[in-house]
Amino acid sequence: QAFFTDTGPKANPFWQTGRDAGWLTGEITTWQSAPFLFRGADPKTGFPPDAKKGQGLGVYAFGSKLDVRKDWIPAFTSPDS
């Protein structure tokens, strides 16, 4: 994404401003993800109703040994959750 480009001819000047001001040091690192599960999804669309848009929970398993699809999803989507 262009916002996070901090070097080269297309660098966002925001990052150099931060370095000059002293509140930014080091390299810029970003992580991006794509949702794959919606609790309370409309069966017709696979997405939550409009009232729930913008309300979410992110589970990021960087280096975790937890099998999210096998161990966490069944508990998250169970009737008593």
C-alpha cells in the first residue's frame, strides 16, 4: 500500500517527517489479513447483517501452535458461545 511506502521515489513524506521529529525510528512493517469467518453471518450472503458491520474480532496466530480452524472456531461458533 502506498501509505506504508517509506523509501524510494514514491515514499510517503509522512514517514520522513516522523524521523525528522524523532517519533519514528527503524523500518516500517505492516501485516495484512483477510477475514474468513463471520459469526452470525447471513446464510444467503456469508456476511454479517449491516448492523454488525464494523464490529469485529481479530485473531492473529503469529507462530502460535493453536490450530485455529480445528480448536478455536468450533468453540467460537458453538451455540453456547
